[in-house]
Amino acid sequence: MDSVTQQPGDPALEPIRAKVLAGERLSPADGLTLYRTRDLFTLGELAHLARRRRHGLRAFYNINRHINYTNFCVLKCKFCAFGRPYNPRGDQVADGYTLSVDEIVAQAVEAAQRGATEVHIVGGLHPTLPFSYYTDLCRAIKQHCPSLHIKAFTAIEIVHFTRIARPRLSIAEVLTALKEAGLDSLPGGGAEIFDDRVHDETFQTKVGEEQWFDVHQAAHRLGLPTNATMLYGHVESVEERIQHMIKLRKQQDISLAEHPAAFQCFVPLSFIPDGSALAHLPGPTGLDDLRTLAVSRLLLDNFPHVKAFWIMQSPQLAQVALNWGVDDFDGTVVWYDITKREGRGTTRQEMTVPQIRRLLREAGCQPVERDTLYRAVLCGDKVIR
Ligand code: V47
């Protein structure tokens, strides 16, 4: 007999299996055991069980377009290869850009004409754009494409807007103004790792966890659903990842109990070192990606959805992850400037609907086009394969 067939299951997973079967909440120590086990099959089995309990074998995707309105940024996060410094005298780096409101609207209109239900808009922290730019762009998109869902601005951008608005505004006031202008929900970016050590080492100039949670809590109070991310595979430890998830789980308990909106989706983002100040790091392996997605499905029992963002995990890994706890694939994306694993280093990074549906079906799942609120989009006479 070869050693592979002799490999026993990990007995340390048995109490965790019992908890998962009973629908009991897992502890941080359970999370560590799941991360450390060599028994990847049982980890996958348990995560798939938790995923099937919520969603059966449905796998969600959407037709969307990501729009990155500027790459100028006042921050210097070490993991980021996207931001460009801004020189107020005008002699900018050659590849710095800022889209006008008209250019953003043109992209949104094109997306809507191609069947998109969502625009996902984020950018760097631009030092001179006024707050009115952001409200204007929401209003203009809604005017031209009233049915397009605007998912925009990370918590970091929202805190930036509180500082640039004149007169200065609170987080709740900024969110209210954006909501009135057409904002429908917030993406999960900017969370990175909720830990002071990791914050000081990699994104010290950025606001930390307290304000990230302030923004999301304020959004939930106002009835705006949000997502939450975790940027993993750089300088953080597995324990720090688990703490990150536990902090989100606590906030989600509060939001579900007390607020009209809550987190919809957890989005673990696989660190892509290329071009960043941490380019010497190797980045996560495929198994680390798979483990992280599976553990998050099991620990975050109060998050409806776990997303593998194919742009960062790769379409191949995201496909495999559909049997390791993941139920959401994100969407067609089209353009993406923040990281460039796909698209051979260009910003054009698109998957077509037939490509996505083929990957989901091949993973044994039933592809479901969703809108941003995870309602199934009725395909009508759209041609899909
Ligand atoms: O906040 C930056 C991350 C985030 C790198 O809510 C990097 O549905 C990997 O938040 N390698 C922005 N990641 C993207 C984001 C997102 C993406 C898709 C869906 C959703 C959602 C949210 O990208 C940033 C940062 O954490 N990031 N640089 C990098 N080198």
C-alpha cells in the first residue's frame, strides 16, 4: 500500500466535525487547528458542508464593472502597487491618472448596455479632488443608469472624505450625502489585517481597524449593506488572520441584531507581491489560498457569503474553492487596476459570462447570476451557455 492511501484523517478535526454537524460556533483555537491540519480533505468536506447548508450547490456571479477612478494616493501602503504620488505643482508621474465624472459615466453606461447590474468604484486617496466629485459621480451614474447598483468607496476613502469635505463632515454625514446621491452599498476593501503590529509594519499611514469598523457600523445603521475583506499572505501570522475573522464575526452579530443592514460577503484577498514594496515576499501558495477560504467559511458562520475574487486567487483556484466553502466568484470585472495577476499585466481583466458559467458548472455547481444583494437575476431572453 502506498503512503497516500494509508494517510489517516486528522483526529484533531473530529471535535470540530461534531461542532459543525451540530451547527455550533467554532472557537479561535478551532480555527488554528483547521489552518494547521494536513488533512485538507476533511477541511474541505466541512467547509463544503457549511456552504451547502446555506446555498446548496448554487454558485453566484454577477455582471459588473470595476472602475478605479484615480491611482493618485496620499498613502504609502507597502503591499500596494497601484498608488502613485501626487505633486500639487502638476508634474505628475507618467502613469498617474484621474477619470472625469463624464469618463466614469461613459464606463457605467457601457457596462449597463452590456448587461451589468453593478459598478464597483474605488480609487486612491486623491489630495485635491473635492467631496462634490464623489457625490456628483454617484448622481450622474444614477441619472444615466437608474437601475445600476453603485457599490463604491472603501472605508478608507469614506474617512478621507470626512477630512476633505468643507465644512468637515462626520462619517455618518458623508455616508448620508453619498446615499442621497445614489450610493447603494460599500465594498469591503481597506480592512487588510486588523492588528496593530501588521498595521505598523505594512500600512501605517492608513487609518486602522477602529475607523474601518466605525464606517461599516455607520453604513449598517443607515441601511447600507457592506462587504469585508482580509488581505492575507504578507507579514501576518495565521493567528492574526483568525483574530481578524473573529473581530468581523463579533461586529456581524451586532449588526444583524441591531441594524437594518449588515455584512453580505467576506472576501479574502490573496496578496500579489509584484510591483509592491513587499515584492521580495513570495505571496500565498495555492494551498494557503484554499485553506484561508475554507477556514473563513467555517469561522464566519454569520456571514451569508464567502467570495473567491478570481482576479486575486486566479480563476483556476477560485473554481476549486467552490468545493471548499466558497459560493461567490465576483463577476465579469472588465477592468481592474489595483492588482494584475490576470490580463498579462494590463488593466483589461475580463471574464465573459459563458467562461464563468463553465467554471462553476464544471465544479459541480449551479451557476446563478445575482445582483449585488444576492437576488437571482432572471435571465429573460439573454443568451447564456
Ligand atoms: O483594500 C491592494 C487590496 C483591496 C494588493 O467588496 C491587494 O466585493 C492583493 O477590496 N495584492 C481593494 N490585494 C479590492 C477590494 C475588493 C475586491 C473585490 C471585491 C470586493 C468586494 C472588494 O485590494 C485593497 C487592498 O486590501 N490590495 N494591493 C495586492 N498587492
